[in-house]
Amino acid sequence: MEVEKRRLPALPLSALPYFHGVQHGPVARRTLLGPNTFLLFLDADNKKKLAVMIMDAEQNVHTVYVNTDGILFWFTDEDRSRGFTVVQQLVDYYVENEKALIVLSEHDQQAVTLVLLGHRVNSQHFLTRELQLEPCLSLQDCSYMHGIISNEKLSMLLEKDGDYLISLEPKGRTIPCLYVRWNGEIEMIRCRVDATRGMYVLPSRGNAVLKEYVSTLDELIKSAARCGAEVHGIMFKRPVKHEPKMVINLMTGETFENVRPLFTASQEARVSAKPYSLLNLRSPLAFDHLPYYHGVNCPDMLYGLLKSKGDFLLCTNSITGDLHLLLRSSVRSDISVFSFVVQYHKIKEVFYLNSNDCEQWFTNVEELIEYYVQYRLPVDGVGIVSGTSRKPINEDLTLVNPVVCWDQVSHLYLEDVNSDHDLSYFYGAIPLENAQTLLTYSGDFLLLYNDNEKLFVLALWGDRFVQIDMEPSPGDGLYKLPTANESEPKESLASVDEYLKALITTKTVVNGVVLHRPVRWK
């Protein structure tokens, strides 16, 4: 099946990057980037109704409200007949079919304007609170560092599964601890640096020979959140910020924020600053979590994936175990694909492609790759071309376009089946003991029948097996998608396959479990 024909699950409103949350109309208007751009928002000036704001070709701005009856979403009666139960389905239908919205003039109801939904305008704050790094020089400057905190305050601040904050160890008060709510309980994780490096080890899939490091606790946490890594049976989803005390000047009556909590903590490990780091935008991932990492393979077998000049990918050589960077320098022939070994300096403990890279102190592979991509620097070194080693001569060896490994997301594609019984991960009513032997990694799951022929999911999380009811709502027979807050409209899906894969994509916590991968029998 061609990649472009595969369908991914529809996402809930809060997971759409072009959803801007609750906004006043003038604020949302300033966000539009130009003609034929649009965004979704909850109109604070009209009872938080869901609306799409569009700028037409003449740069006139229009607001069109999305109608809903609690189940379906539509703009027109024709849309309603199509049965859109998720807002994304409605928007995608208009964008992909270039279908115009009919907008009535506010002053003249007879005047009609046809407006197309063109380019989506993503929110600047989409996922930034959860994943962006903070420009803090030390741990005490971190926005979710709370100093000394009581158990009662912890329980109040950490509201949802995956909420977390940093405090100090209750007894010694020198070791920073991460407090996370998970499955209704508050869990504590002590945050210790690697004894030999004075840095934090990046979470990997467990089969990586190379260890990669980051220098701050914020980077470690945000990296785990970005790749959805499970740490001691817990996932990090949302940092809970420290609310600064308001201090009143008794002379003037003015108030100001006391932004730094008062405590004494051991200094965080420091390393030399890297001028070509990721600029505090996001935390790096371990290389085996990168979307352009193609696993353990023979590099020669992957040459065909590089179609255009500047295409590149990473893989682990199945024979030598080395990490390879494959790069196409031109499209004239197969001999224009080069393979470079990502080197590791054992004394300095840094990664490099050229010897000069060691001065930049790259302690993980993604920062090294981003350094070459952002600054369009040519890769130098010994290239392997069609099995023959030689120096690349007069070649433009710059990294432009990472080639995504679609196998990493193949488990998210929707299955074209007639019923739930035909799903590749539906095992019927097999004994639980047999089903449990099929689950290998945390987050693995499969679909089963119980004794009453009711659907349920059996999932492995850490060292325990969890059963999750998968029966649809009794009234409408639909599966309800999670909402971020009460203001958002309720969305639902008719397919259990799409529902489960939407939960995977959004990393939704269900019964203390985050589903990762269905275990297929065919």
C-alpha cells in the first residue's frame, strides 16, 4: 500500500496545532499570517463557542462558528449528512476538497462571500509549555521548581496524570526530586546525575550501545516527555509552574513578584556551553528515538530511500554496529550516496563527524545533526560509495531533508477492515495467560473478548498487566475522545481502531497506562 493512501487517526481538538484555545476575537485576528490563512479557537466573546477565523484573498477577516449537537460537527446541512464526529474531519474535508465556506455579511444578510480554508496557522504556544526548554541558568530558576513543599500542596497542584514538578528531597533537602501524579497517586523520583560524567543520560529504547547525555534536568525531563519514554512506570506530560508570591511595597502600595523560591540546593552539573546547540528550543532525543533513524540495517539497502539532493538518514550498521549517516549529494546516479560513520571520542566523550566538531561538545547525536542542518555545513570525512571507500571530491555534502522511517509510525495507520474481529491485533477470547505472553514491552497491547463477549484491551505497563474496557458508549455507540478542559466540545469516533490509535498519538493516560503499540497476529 502506498504511504499516501494510508490514513492516520483523527485527533481531538486540543491536539491540533492550529487550535489556539480560548481567545478574544481581536487577539485571534492578529495571529493570522496573511491571505487564505485560518485557525480554530474558542471565542471568549461569545460563550466560548468553537469558531474558525479566516482571512480571505482580499485580507478581510471572517469568523464562522462550528455547529454541534453534542455528537456531530458541521457548517452546513450538507456537512451534517456526512456525519463528522470530530472537528478535524470537518476541517480536512473543506481543505482537501477546496470547498468554500459561505459567509454572510454582518450588515447585509443578502451579501454572500465564498471563503476557502487555505493554510493552517499553528499556535505559537502549541506544546511549548510541555516540551520547550526553559532559559534558566540553574535549577532554582526553573519555572516548575517549587522548593520545599508539603504533601497537601503537592496533591492540590498535581491534578492530572502526568502533571509534574520539582521539589527537594524531604530529609536531606539537597537532592532535587521529581513529583508526578500517576494513576491517582503521587510518585517521587530522585534526580541524580551520572557519577562519571556529571550529566544526565538520555532515555533510549534500551538497545543503544552508545550513551548520550544532556547537561540539565530540564533537558532530561523534556526529552522523556518528547519521546514518550516511560520512567519507573510514569510518563511526564505537563509541568506545574511555581506561582510567584506577590509582594506589596508598603510605601507605594505597588505589588511585584518574588519570582525565586527561597531554598538552598546543590548546584546543577555544568559543562562547557555549546554555541551551536539547539538554542534552548527543545530537548534532544536519543538517536534511536529520532524519526529519521532507520534501525539496524545494511546501509546499502537504504540508499534507495534517498531520492533528492540533501536527503539524509541514520541507521546502525548490522555488521559493524556503527551508527551511520547516509547522505545523497546529487541525483545523477547511485554513486552519489555517501555513508559516514558518526564518531565517538572516547576521551572527550563527545560525538563528531569532523574533528572540529569536538570543540562544540556534542554529547548527543541530535545536536550534532542539527548543527550541520541549521548552519548548512558540508560533511567531511571518509565516505563509502557503492562499497568503495574514498574521499568525496567536489561534492555538495550538506544535510537538508531528513528521510522519516515510516516503519516507526506504521502501527498508527488505520486498518481497512469490515469489523473489529478483522483487526490484526484482535485475538478473540484466548486465555489471559496466553495473551500475556504476547506482550513484551511496556505499552504493548492487544484487543480481546471477555467471557461476556465484551471488548477489552490487555496492556503491559512496567511489570503489570492492565485490562481496559473498550465498549462504546451505550447511547450512541461511539468512543469518546478525551478533552483538555470543560470548554472544549465533546468529540467521538465510531471505530475502535481509530480510537485506540488516537489514544496512542495523543499519549492519553487510561487506567495508569499509555498505549504504545498493538501486537499483531498477522
